[in-house]
Amino acid sequence: MSMAALVLGVSVTDHPLRQQFMKWQCRVRQLAMRDNHGRPDDAISPAVMLAGEDAAMGHIITVMNKSPGYSLTAELQHISRKTHDPAQRREQAMQFLSATYYQKQHEFSDILTATFMAHSQGAAKLHKAKSCTLVFEAYAQRYDLQCNVWRLAAHNPLYQATMAHNQLFNPAIAPDTIILGFEPDWQASSAART
């Protein structure tokens, strides 16, 4: 991970594909919250391809986190702590995330994250490979993102934001959950209408 990405939680680039993808992701995540009760669809759950492999490893659910300068991690944690009732927690999370959370794409890190169980062979394989392609295909749009893969430490702001987000929907998430970060190489990535 570049030093700027490691410290700031966002890669420093103004590549047009980055702008297009981030805008699309904000829109599809807003739709998922408002129209699909927060359930992830193909626009949020890309296929994971490793170099030299013909078939996808599978699909992962990605989280798009606010950059540290716009972080709302404390607010997400507060929602989790307010109630032990999973239904109330989910309802409050849905209200919070479907309102204005995804309105401004410039507030988000382009480093996507995903959670894995502590002894996940898939996470180990991805971490060892150090790179992969995330293939998002939904709403007549396809993005092939060439990504560097990083295992995030617990003190990383994107790790903390991802845990806070996931605790809203899965209160039993294990404290030893592995979180991988996927940092796109925008020059090597592509987009197409389908």
C-alpha cells in the first residue's frame, strides 16, 4: 500500500475511472439501502479473479468506507451500542445509511474492504497473491478493477470502519475477523457497458 493510502485510507489519484466508479458505487449502495433493505447485490458483491485462474474464486461482499477526514465510524458504533435488539439495530442502520450517507462520492475511500472468518483459506490465498481482479457487473455496467490486496491491522481506520459497519448487520461478528483491503490500480482497470 502506498504510504498516502496507508495513512489517509484513500489512494491519491484523480483518475476519471475512479470518479466514475465511485459515483456508481454510491448510487448502487443507496439503491440497495432504499429499495433492497440493505441486502447486497451483484453491484456490491464482485467476483474475485486471481491471475492465471479461469474461474472466479467466488464473490465477496465489499464495504465502501468514508475516508478518515469524513469518517462516521463513531456514529456507526453508537448505533450498535444503543440497542441489543438486532431488528432495531438494523432498522436504525438502514435509516442512517439510506438518508445522506452515500450522497457525496468524494467523501469515500476508493480502497474497498471485505471481512473473512479468522481461518479463511480464501483470505489467506488472496493475501498471499497480493493482487486480484474484482469484477462488478450489475445495472448494465461492468467494472474490472485490478487491485492490490492488503490485510488491514486493527488500528487501521478502514478496519475500524468496516467492523463498525458490519456490526450493524451482524452483531455476532467475531473480534478476530480478518479484513482485507482492495486498492484499485485505476490505470490497469477498465469499465464497459453491458
